Amino acid sequence: MRALPALLTAAASLAALLTVPSAGADLDDQESLTKLPPRYVIAHRGAGAYLAPENTAAAFERGAADPTVHLLEFDVRTLKDGTGGVWHDSTVDRISTSTGPVSSFTKAAFKRLTIDAGTWFGGDAADAHPLLLTEVLDRYAHRKPLLADPKDPAAAETVIAAVRARGLTHRVQMQSHDLGALIKAREAGMVAQLLIGTETQAAAAPPERLKEAGISRVSLSATLPDAVISRYVRAGLTVSCYDVNRHHRRDELYALGVRGIDTDDPGYISGRGFTRAADPFRKRTWWPGHMGNGQSAAALGPHQRGTFTRPHWWTVPAGDDPLFARQGWAFPLGRTYTLTAAVRFEKLVSDRTRWAGLYFSARHDHAFTDARHPLNGGYTVILRQNGSLQLYRKDPNKTKLLKTVKTPAIRAGTVARLAITVSPKTIEFRRTDGAGAGAVVADSAHRGPYLFLGRPGSGPQVSFSQVKVDRAPR
């Protein structure tokens, strides 16, 4: 989740702000400053924070080259000497090798920080140094429209001044929870967008008041009730929603009339250009759509979506929290296909009924643990440490065991090879590593497009490799 500053001031203070005359472009001209298609995608923190280390040159390069992205969002904080630094958190602790408030670093010290992406982002992500606001504007504003998110009042002033000095008011939008800062941005000729994260904030900034202030765009948290979001749409404002990383929520928002999707995973949200048949882990990079159950852009790491451990292997560490990571590279699965995978049991746990599993033909991309959602449905093949190979059907509010096959018990280091063949009417599942056991089950309840890999809570450390989807010819 984005770090939220203090709530908007009380309604009386807000009303006073709204009496400020709004100079510059009128609403129609403001909308034309940055032309966007009827539906547009905003890449959160440069490229989408699940695809590249946030706010780094690597992220901006990827975002600028991504044809599915229309705006590159980035964060700005004020450094000790008043310079604008591109950074999300109030401290440098989470993603760098140093500690302390961002505001305690001079421009020179800030540029010397090491962003240790290999540690917190994982894979083959290279370490980097942070960017300054001026570097982002000079390198990327002419390649793709930008969306600046200043995190403090001084940073907002710095953004406005730098954008205006470079004549980039038609290329850089600004968003903020601070309506006063947005009014100043609009007076400078920039497109201004109010961020609203809570119902309290929405109540303090209803659509009518925003229109009176000349603010025609809002970015709402996707967790807000649909009725709140619809109110801004019906008022004729340009509405985008942030932290949208699953197809089911994207589609719900589009149905409400939301135009913009601010996402950590633009390729997956766009739904095109990334499908692979095999070897998704070979290059040790995160493919679009690889997302853990509780993943957030602010908390990436092994406990969120696993880690790459060696060529061709992706590992889910042992732990108390369930970790089933969505595999967007396999989307869409289709009604007829064969799924194969090698599963290595790295570290066992004392409970021999714990397991590794493949959740497939899922109808929607809700988190695997969201079993009670009325849209959920799919199947899970699990291999328990005691050797039981089982097929379950997951329906809304319940899970049903369809078949159990006995195979040899698992030992630490065992590599089990699983094969699942899905046809319109049956599911065949088996071990193909010499265990020689499997079964065919007649069941046609779910034929969804999504795949997840992982293990339950209090589960063993398991690694997946050679995951392949062979789709039937159309």
C-alpha cells in the first residue's frame, strides 16, 4: 500500500482552500495537456514495482519501453539541501544498505546510496544508485508521460518548479493527498490529481468540491467501496484506481467506469505479450503475473513470492504463512492442456501431512487463500510428505477431495515429477518420477485460466522447476 500522509484537513479548512481562484488552463484544456486513451495503465514506481526495483533507472527504462504503459508514476522526497530525490519511503532503511531519514541526506550523499535490489527484490536484479527528480525529468519525460507523487509539501513545490522551468507541464502530471499543493500545480499549468485512500478522505473531498477547485482527476484506492468510486465517476471526473494487481478487481473497476489502472504489474494487468510455455524461472527474473497471496509493493521478498535459488529453480521457503504464488506467465491455461512440473522437497517439517501443490484451472485470480470468495473455483493437486498424492476441487466456501493415490513417502531432497492433463470432462494426475501412480477423475466443474504454485502454512521448503504448459492446438 502507498504510505498515506495525514488526512485531508477538516471540511471547513478544505472549503477555504476551494475559494482560491484557479488560474491557468480550464478543465477542458487541462484534460488535453496529457492525452490518454479511454482506458490507460499507470506503472507504479517506474515500471510496476513487481517487475523492476522501484524508482530506479532500470524501472524507468523498462516502463518507458513497455507498450502497455501510458504513465510512469514515481515518488519524490525533499533532501537535506532542498533537492528533490526520487524515493518512496520516509527512510532509506528498506531498500538500501544505509539507514536514516531521507531528509538527512544531501544530494551528494543521496546519490552515493546503494539500492541493494539483489537482496530485497531478488533474482538477477542489479544494485543501483537512486535518481534525482531532475534526472527523471530530463531522461524520461520526453519518452513517456510522467506522474509525480511528492511525499512532502516542499517536494511538491520542487516538482512544480522543476516541471515548469523545463516546459514540461504537458508531459508531467502531479498527484497528492494535499489539495492545496494540487491547486498550486494547476495554477502552474500542470494536470493535478487528488489521491484518496480512505472513506474519511472521500467524505472530506466530494466530487463537487473538487470540480469547484478545478481538479478534474482523482486516484482512488481500489479497496474503497464501489459506491464511493462510482460517485466520482458519475460526477464526470477522470477516475483511476491504485494498487490494482489482479484481473478480477480490474474488471470490476472497468465496469464502474474507471479509466485508469495504477498497477505494480502492467504486463499482467494488460493481459498480453508475456505468455510462455516452459522454463519460466530459467532467467531468474520475475515474469508479469508472479504474485504471492499477500504481496505488496512495499514488502517484496521470499516470504511474499519465493526466490530464485539456482538456474531453473524457484523456491518457497519453509514458513508458517501459506505461500501460493500466481504464475501469470501461464495465463490463459485453456480448457485442454497438460501441466508438468518438478518439485524438490528441500526441507521437511515434522508434520508428515504437510505438502506442496499446484492450484490450476482457477476461475479467477483471487489469492489462493481466499477460499470463501464467491467467484473462486479450481483444482489443487497436492503431494504430501507421507506420499499421498491427492486431487481436490475448490468451490466457493468449500473444498472437496476427489481422489487419493498412494505413492512412496517423501525424503529430504526428493524430486517428484508431476503431470496433470486437463480435458473438458476429465482430469488426469500422476507422478512420473518412477513412483508410477496416478488416476483419472471425471469432473468438469472448473476450467479457468489461472495457475498458482506453492505450499500451505507450516509447510516444507519446496522448489519448482521445469514447469511447462502444453496447450492443445486450437
